[in-house]
Amino acid sequence: MTSELRKLYELQKTDSGLAEQRREVDRHEGALAARRGAIAECAQRESAVAVERAELVHRRALLERELEDLNSKLRDRKQRQNTVASSREFDASKIELRDLSRDIEGHEEQLYEIEVEVEQVEARLLVLQKERGDLEQADHRQVEDEGGRIDELRAILEKAAGERQLVAGAIEASALKRYETVLKRGAGLAVVEVEGEACKGCHVRIPPQVLIDIRLSRSINHCPSCQRILFLVSPED
């Protein structure tokens, strides 16, 4: 393995470590975001149920006022019935009292149904409030631990990024560009071992002449299939 190839291999190890640390940061930040999202979603559902309750309470208040007016009107008509002078007026009063009584019964039934709905909605609201409270407590307990871990990882990343610059700065520009080009393709690894005369990255057989060049460490060689940089492990390595 040439010294330049060795540097590229060391750079890859550094990059692999950086990538893993970034993934760990992403995992912690994802966990925080997921909890915050769950809290926001629960709060949204709670808000919707609260609006539903407010509408029911408003309807209940309207019915209660209408019922109060009907009862007042019924009492007034009963008093008037005692003062009617003719049977015709008396019959008309009876009909009016009957209709008022039916209206009152209908309002009372509606009011009962709304009371049941209000109780059901308030029960749902309590469940959502407890759910949100539990989520917020869990978030409060974990945010310090995860937040601290994220800060710790970011400090490690910053230090590792500085070390990477030193390693990359010692590599020939053309070799570094080739390495970074292969890495950006999403191949995962840019520098791979030849194993059993095949590229360990894509498992395609390497041409004999390329194998000879690699064994003699004449230059940096690439897999003709996936373009990864190839190396052979020698006893000296």
C-alpha cells in the first residue's frame, strides 16, 4: 500500500467515524423532534375538542334561555286562561297551552342530549389533557439528557472535523478529489480491499493487469466497475 493510499484509507476511517457521529446526532434530534411533534399533535386535538365543547356549551345556553322563555310564557298563558270570557277563547287557550307544553318537552329533550354530549366531550378533553401532560413531563425529563448528549456529540464532531482537515491536507489534490468524487456517489466506502481477486465493494472481478499494479503498489488503482479505490493487504500492512 502506497503512502498516499494509506492516507486515503485513514481519511476514510475518519470520515466513517464522522458519519456515524452525525447519524447519532440525527437520531437524538429526531427523537426530540418526534416528541415535540407528538405534543403539538396532541395539543391540536385538545384544541379541536375544546372548540367542540365551547360550541355545545353555547348551544346549551341558548336552549336554556329559550326554555326559560317558554316556561315564563306558559305560566303567563295559564294565568290568562282564568280570565277568558267565552268557551271559544278557552278552547284557543287550551290549544296554545298544549303547544307550549310540547315545545317545552322538545327543548328539555334537546337540553338532555346536549348535556350528555358535553359530558362525553369533557371526558375526551380530560384524556387529551392528561396525554399532553404526560408527554410534556417525559419531554422535560429527557430533553436535558438528550440535549446534553447532542452538545457533546457536536463538540466531538467539531474536533473530528478539524482532524479531518489535517489528514485531507496531507493528501495529493488529485487523489483527494477522486476519493471525494467516489464518496459523493453514495457508495458508502471509497477505498476498499481486493478480496479473492474481486472488488470488495461491488464484488466484480478485477482485471489481471490492475491486480499486478496493485500488488506492485505502482499507483492508485480503481475498480473498473464501481470506480472505488482499491488496495491489497500485504504482510507489511
